[in-house]
Amino acid sequence: MTPPPAIELRRICKSFGPVQANKDISLKVMPGTIHGIIGENGAGKSTLMSILYGFYKADSGEILIGGRETQIPDSQAAIKAGIGMVFQHFKLVENFSVLENVVLGAEDGSFLRPTLARARKHLTDLARDYEMNVDPDAKIEDLSVGHQQRVEILKALYREANILILDEPTGVLTPAEADHLFRILRGLKAEGKTIILITHKLREIMEITDTVSVMRRGEMTDTVKTAETSPQDLAERMVGRKVLLRVDKAPARPGKTVLEVKDLRVTDGQGVERLRGIDLTVRAGEILGIAGVAGNGQSDLLDVLGGIRAATGAVTLNDAALSLSGPGSDARARRRAGITHVPEDRHRLGLILDFKAWENTGFGYQDLPKYCQGLMMDNRALREDTDAKMARFDVRPHDPNLAAKNFSGGNQQKIVLAREIEADPDLLLIGQPTRGVDIGAIEFIHQRIVELRDAGKAILLVSVELDEILSLSDRIAVMFDGRIMGERLPGQTDETELGLMMAGMEGRAA
Amino acid sequence: MQKLPAWADVVLLPLINLALAFLVSGLVILYIGENPLQALKVMVNGAMGSTRGWGYTLFFATNFIFTGLAVAVAYHASLFNIGGEGQAALGGLGVALVCLAVDWPFWWMALPAAIIGGAVFGAAWAAIPAWLNARRGSHIVITTIMFNFIASALMVYLLVNILKAPGMAPESAGFPEGSHLPTAYDVLGLFGIPFNRFAPLNVAFLVALAACWGVWILIWRTRLGYEIRAFGKSEPAAVYAGISPVRIIMVTMLISGALAGLMGINAVMGEAERLTLDAVQGAGFVGIAVALMGRNHPVGVLLAAILFGALYQGGIELEFEIPAISREMILVIQALVILFTGALDGMVRTPLERVFASLRKGAA
């Protein structure tokens, strides 16, 4: 007789106001398997997992854990039912030790000492069993991102989780760290744990899962055995139509040097040097891709070139020197000089989420003559221009009066992209162009970037997605710890070599 | 959670808050053995039952419009200016100096000069906290409130030692005849409309209405207003867009301080016609409640200011008509309204949002 499923969902429905986030979702996950859930942004993956972890209550439907119907009104109940969750953004107390974080919320008495002693023993066992060595006395803030993630997993295991849900776990990891994570997950699976992996990376689904479910617009459209599918097939199921996974582009025809950066250095507020002497050039009609694990200085580089952060060194744009600190080094001056910037974090920088789409179209360009008359804004001109941009960039819904926060991630990115590309820059800075963007829009955004290149513009691309770097760039520079580790041509390198360089190793001798 | 529809946020919610405030006030009045309905009747009648009542209500409202707009403008840049009290006091000083410096022949010559005087002094008083915030990162709430105390001490010093007119009271000399502003009685009389002769409502009310319109244009129509709102929503994004935080903080606080300072043309020039120690009378703080209740929109500020004006005038009548309800009781009622419409806004908001959410579900 087969055992009951570890998790069974029966006809789960959840709506937020008029939006139905989960429609009639049924799912069975067998114990001791790794089950992947993929879907575009806004497909309802996170809502479904939040229901399972007790953050939301389903409007209707049943949850069965190990064959028994279970009510999960809050996360305490989820933990009791043996469910552990590792969030995309870790929920750790930065200045607590590993041990304290693991125990937090699971203290079994009024006094901390005996709990900590027991936890230390337990943690050592877990670390031994699952190849998860973490110093129990290290402070979280001193740990690498990969180690922090291990602490999150240990936290769940300490609470005796039998079902582990991981939400986009590899977004912040180097390829090597991701491999280690997968080894850990395989070990857990061998122990009989059930794992649900939410990701948008098809490669990971293919590599590690046993079964995979596809979600589209709040519905669970397919559940298939991973062995019986392919990345192309899954992508089509996710989007509901044929998609291009590789970027279709002609060879670059680079022209004269547009951007030249020499010995660029940035020191942050804590006195830490974030950029330690960056040298690079970008030519017209060329995409220079910067690869690297998040936090190795790529953001600082974009900020300096975009006029958000002061630096020392020398930067020339079309042979004219740019000032790097003081007046004339702000974002306004950069835009006048011909640099436009699609920032890495469109929510924090690129958009004012409460502003309407038409107000966001003028953002950063509020003093252009076409958008204002003297001291007054020309709101009508802005609205008309937004309307036209939305048509050209296929922004949906096509409504200039809708607030930016009400668009999906992909459409928000299109609003920013339309603004920055149509400002006709000599140099476009673009960070994480497709982060949190669905597959259909990724294709569109990549095409626009290549079109801009073919129009003879220089493009500096920063992305933590190696796939994206490899398929878009004409040249690749790898950053590690504030330095450029080296440059490679996309045809003459591979993920392994770039991954090593991203981890600070020199890579193969070129 | 879906937000409230706009009309519920702007109209329904304040009305519910107000009703709750009156309900609790009614209980308090009941507790001291008076009839709450009778008290309500006296208040409404006193504030709006006669041209005299209206004359006082709108006079108080004029003060609250200026201080309310001051808070609202700063709020759009995410600056919480609670220094309206001090800025208005200094604005009164500026108005007084202008009125005393020149023997003005006509009020319509004195008024523009007094507007400049009040605005410049109010703005100057806001400039120091603004600069400390923009350059040194000092918290604007702390610095503006501290500047209220400094302003109060400064006014005492000036009125006791320098500006004091002969006599017992610490107040300046009366302003020259030519700087006296026409009252509602004078203006409406020109059109043959009778109005109470002694009510202090004067042409400064029209200046306040113009200020409402000006603030609306500023915030929603000008490039500066766009930049102020963008900065208020997100400072990092504003920097990304090339908007200078220092410039926005300084300019916004100068405008805010100037608006508070304009209160002087109503209270000092329009009514007292001399500079006194208690010219502001807490209007700076009422401005916070007015801006909160008016959702930082000039129209909302105007309506909320009239409500608070009525509350002030009605309170004075109540104190006079029903002796058992003392001055302190009036303060309690006013405080309850501020508490319910301002600080306890969220108490009603969340349940109301739930009601609307379930209504929506029922309709779907």
C-alpha cells in the first residue's frame, strides 16, 4: 500500500478583493520527494505557500498533512504540523548568534541556558547528518549568504519539520553554493523529508525535482514527472505559448569608446571600500555584461555612474570627464550628459509606487522642456507621452492613470525601460533587467536591449543571472569584492569558469 | 487588504471619527450632570446660529487654515513640521514690525507688506530646523518643537523689554489706523449685507482661501510640487531622479514656515491690532489635527479648519451659557475631537476597511 501524500491540497481558493490569486488548486506531494512549483510572477505561487504556512487563510478548500485534514490558522500551527519554510528574504536576527537564531521562538523554558545547551547538541547532530557545517556561535551578520540560508534550514529542522518549503532559494547564491544546497536537499530527501521548491529557474527544476507543478494565473495547470518534460516544454506551459529562451542577436559591431572608467574607488559609510579600483570601457554598439554574486560592488558601480553615489577615480563619457563628487555629479547631470539608468531595484529607486504611470514617466525627466511649461508641469503632455510609450512597450493594462504599484513586475519594468530607453541615451546602465519579471516579458525586454545596442548605443548590463549575462553580453566582466576579476568573451567561457571567478578564484588560465 | 474607496476615506471616516468624539464628549457631559443634547445645541447655535457666531468661527478657521496648510505642505515631503506654533508667533512679530515701522496710509498697502513680513519671519524660524535636518540629519520633529519653546521665550523677552508699550500689559503699541484690516462687517456692508459689527472676521480670510488655492497649484501642478511629492514618497528614488534632498527639505520647510507665519495677518493685524503674548493660542498645534483630518489636501484643510473654528467658537459659547461646563471641559471636548480625528484614526479605519471588504465580497 502506498503511504498517504505528505501534503495534499484539495480545491484551495483564495481571492483578494476582485483578484482571484488561487483558483481551485489541488495538489499531492508524496513523502520523500522534491516537488518543484514554477510559474510567472503573480501566478499565485507565493499565495499558495503562504496559505500552507498559515499567513493567509484559504477562502475554501482543505489541507491534508500526512493524510489528515489539518487547519493552519497561523505559522505556529504550520510548525506544529511539521512544515518549515525558508523565505527568499531570510528572517534572521542579524546580531544574534546562529544558536540564538535557531532557538528563537522555540525556547522550551523560562531560562535560556539549558535550551541553548540542548540546542547546541541537536545542532551538531544535524550539521553532521546533513553536511551543514555552521559555527553555532558565529553572528549572523558575519556569515555569507549561503551560510545564512543554512541557518534557516537548520531552524526548520530544529523544529522537526518534515516538509520543507524553499522560496527562490538560489537567487542570492553562487553556482557553487547552489550546488551545495542541492546536495543538502538530496540528503534531506534521502532521510524521507519532503521538499517543495519554488523557483523560476527551469534548470534547477530539471536538476533536482522529482515532480513539478506549473501555475499560471492562479491555477495549477499541470503536474508532471520531471523526467518526462523539458525546459522548453515547461516554459511553454508557464507562459501558455511558444517562447524564445535564448536571445536572438546578430554579432556586435562595436564603434568608438563611449565610457571609460579608470581606477574607480568607493568607500561606504562604515569605511569599507566597496569598489577597489575598477577599470573598464564600453564601446558604442556593445553590451558589456557584469557578472557577480549580489553585493560585490556591482550596485555601487551603477550608483556611481548613475550619479547616486560619490567616488574617486576618472570616468569619461565620449571623451568628456564626468565629475564624481560634489555639484555636477548628481543624477540630473548624468542624464544631461547622456547616461540613463534602469536601476536594479525598481521599487526602491526606479519608480514612485504611489505615483500614477504617467507621473512615473516624467520621473527623472521632470525638467525636460517637453514635460513642463515654466514652473508648471505639463501633465497633459506627460499623459499623452505615457499613452504612446505604453503602446510601444506593450504595457498592460494600458492605463496611464493606474498607480505604478498596481502593475505586475514585468509591466513596471517596461514602464521604467520605456522611460530610460526612449530618453535616447549614449550609455544605458541597466541592473537586473529581468528580476521578478515573467518569462514572456523577459523575451521582450531582452529584445529591446539588443535593439538599443544595434542602434549604436553603449550598454552596461549588471545581472546576477549567469544565463542572462551569457546570452545578452558581447563581453563579460566578472566582479568580486569590489574588483574586476577578469574579462571573457561569451563564446569562449562557460558557467563553471564564470562561477569560479565570481567566487574570487582566477578561473582557468586564459 | 484593499483600501477604502476615496469617498469613504475623505468623507465617511472623518464623520464617524467626529461622531465618536461627540459621543464620548456627551458621556462626559452626562457624567457631570448636564444635558449633552442641550450642550450640543448651544455649541452649534453659538458657532453657526448668527452672523456673530459665523464671524468668530471663520476668524478662528482662518488661523487654522494657515497652520493646517503649513503642516500639510511639509507632510507631502514626509516632513512632520510641528513647529507651527513658533513659526506663527514669529510671523506675528514680522507682521507687527511691518505695521509699526511705517505709518501706513491705506490697509491695501499695508496688507501685502505685512504678508511679506509674516511669511519671511515664519520661514526664517523654520529655516534653522530645516537646515539642521538637511545638513546634519537632526530630527525635524525634535527641532521644530524645541523651536516653539525658543520662540515663546523670545517673544516674552521682546514684549517685556523692547517692544512693550507704556502700561502694565506686555504688549506692543497699537498699530496705526491705516493698517487696520476691513472686517466682514465693513466688506459685506459695501454690498448691503448685514453682518455682526464686533466679530473679528476680516479680509485675512480671503488671503487664507487664496493660500489654499496656491498650495493646491504648488503641490499638484508645479515641478517643485512634483519633486516634493516624489521626495516625500521615497528619498532614494528622488536621488536617483536627480532631485536634491537638501534643496527639497529647505524649500519645503521655508514654504511651510511662511504659511504658518501668515497667521499673523489674521490674529495680530486683523484682530488684536497690536502684538500680544498669546497671539497664537495653540493654533499651531490645532493645525496638525486640521491637516490630519483634511488628509493634507487644501480643500480638506479648509473644511477641517472651519470645523475646528466652529468647535472653538461653540466651546466659548458653551462655557458662557452653561456655567457647570468649565473652560477645562471645553478643552476636554476639543482634545477628544483631535484625539479621535487625528491620533485614533486607525482605530476606526481598520474595521471600516473590513466592512468594505466584506461588502465587496458580497457584491462579487
